[in-house]
Amino acid sequence: MKAVKPSAKPKSVVQSVKPKSVVQSAKPKSVVIAGGAGFIGSHLCDALLADGHKVICVDNFLSGARANVAPLDNHPRFTLIEHDICEPLRLSEPVDEIYNLACAASPPRYQADPVHTMLTSVVGTEGLLELAERHGAKFLQASTSEVYGDPEQHPQREDYLGHVSCTGPRACYDEGKRAAETLCFDFRRAGRVDVRVARIFNTYGPRMRPDDGRIVSNLVVQALTGEPLTIYGSGEQTRSFCYVSDLVRGLRALMAVEPGPDGPVNLGNPGEFTINELAALVIEQTGGVSPIHRAPLPVDDPRRRRPDIERARRLLGWTPSVPLEEGLGETIAWFAQVTGTRRASMKRLARA
Ligand code: UDP
């Protein structure tokens, strides 16, 4: 574990989604965010700091990016610790809440080192639960819609037990996250930690890595750079896309609600799109002219996915508010900035 020194030049491009103050709290808290330099984690850091809390960001930079948190380097309530959660973590200061978002989440990234992916979810989560127990901290686990595997129930409700291969290439992530949920609820049943489990559905927005490998980042970067858009399989498989600011608001509401729900809570946007529809929207919004390149469907790729968010609505009063068209516009603008490209439609406007 090592504390990270401020970098010389924070990049301004990482500042793009304005954190909204959504969860008011009387007393500032000390909050650990494991995976805090990642795509979702860094937005959560911003939101908590904006509301006056102290943030201890823990990241091994496997999939997180230093640039995501570089603008926070000199923030008086922000600490960055470079650390892999598979190793024990000891903190001398008080901790009120722990969010565990530490794990590579895109299929190519989590499959690149599958054993480490599984250990991050199992050993890493267990270590952070023990940290929460020592500090009497509340604990939120970032679980995933992947626990439903290739679902036979549609939309997916939290009581659906899933249809998951325990031996396929996605198992390191799916089964790792399922085991992490098991650990959370065993700690809860034993009265050791106040846990909350969010099952996060496909989330997108600024600060996804351009080389992340997931569908939104791939299509947007390809469209902006004039590369062919890669569509795996027929493109008729579906996903439901949640904008990152909605997701962060949901995570915070789940951490805040009392008492903690006695089961997992889906967080996602129920708007469901085929991959072909998403590609068409990306082409329309970028003004790009890229051709489509069809590639084989990856093994165990889920055919459809849509959250039932009734539980989140009822328990948290949470519902996502950013439609795909709007969130995609923000995302495209951000990727255009980081890749140094401009939307064709913007270029046309500039020439006019
Ligand atoms: N996909 C695609 N082209 C890409 C990346 C992904 O067609 O360049 C497909 C992938 O096969 C899946 C869907 O898009 O059906 C969503 O993939 P992603 O990797 O974003 O996340 P998943 O929901 O599968 O974990």
C-alpha cells in the first residue's frame, strides 16, 4: 500500500459530469472508495467531496486511471492510496462507510487475468468487509447484472437466481461477484457488518476508458475516429444503459437508506436497446460515416438484459432520469475531447 503523491499536471478533461448533491447528511463522513480511480468510482469521489465528506480513494490502477482523480490531488479532504484489495488494508483513521467498486468490469479486461478477477471479488471483498467490521463502517458492494448470467427471466428481478456458467470465460467475474454477494450477506446475518448490495446494470458516461472494450466506449471511439463499428453477432442482443450520474445517485441512496435492505437492489435504466439500435444512435449523434464490421458473438454473451427497478423505486425512491440520447451526447462530447477528435456534425458546423 502506498500513498500517492499529487501528479504535476491534473488533466482538465476528466471534469465533466457535475456532481449533484442528492443525499444530504448532517455530519461529514469519512468514506473509503475501493476502485475510486475507476470510471464510476471517480464520479462517486467527486459527489461525496462536493457534499463535504472526506474521501479515501483506494485503487491499484489496473483498470482505474490516475487522470480520473488527478484534479483531486490537492483537495484537503481527499486521500489516494495505491493498493490492491487482495492484500490486507489497515487504516488508522476512522471510517464511516466503505464502497467496494474495485474490480475490472469490462469483459476483455476482467478476462485478461481471470484468476486475479475472481480473487479481487472474493479475497478482496472479504478483506474490505473485515475492514468495515473493525471500523464499525457501513459497507456497499458493487455487484452486477452479470449475476443473472444469460437470463431466462425478463426483465430481471432481484429474486431471479440467474443462469450462469461456472466454467465459461465470464465465470471469473460472474461467479466472483456472486461469491462476493454471499460473503456480504453472511457478514450481515452474523451481525458483523451493515451491508448493502447494488446490482449494477450497464453504465456509461465520461471517464470510461477509450480502450475499455465495452460497447458504448468502443462504438463512440470508433465512430469519432472513423474506424468500422464492431458489432458482435447479429446485434439483436439487448442491453439497458444507465448514465453514470443516475447510478452514483442510486449508490448513495442505497448507502443512506435505513435500515439497509435485506437483499440486493438492482440499479439500472430499464430503457432497453438492441446493439444495432445503439450503433444507429451513435452514428446519428456523431455524424460519423463508419461502416459496420460484424464479428463473432463472444462465448456466453447474454442475449438480453433489462433491470426491474421496482425495489429501488420503493426502498430508495430512486429512478434514473437521464435518457440514452442525452447521456450519449455528453459521453460523445467527452470522448471527442480525450481522443482529440470532433464529431463530423460539429466539423460541418464549423465549416459552415
Ligand atoms: N459488443 C459489440 N461490440 C463491441 C463490444 C461489445 O457488439 O465492440 C456487444 C457484446 O457482445 C454484448 C454487448 O455489446 O452483447 C454489451 O457488451 P459489453 O462488453 O459492453 O458488456 P456486457 O453487458 O456484455 O458485460
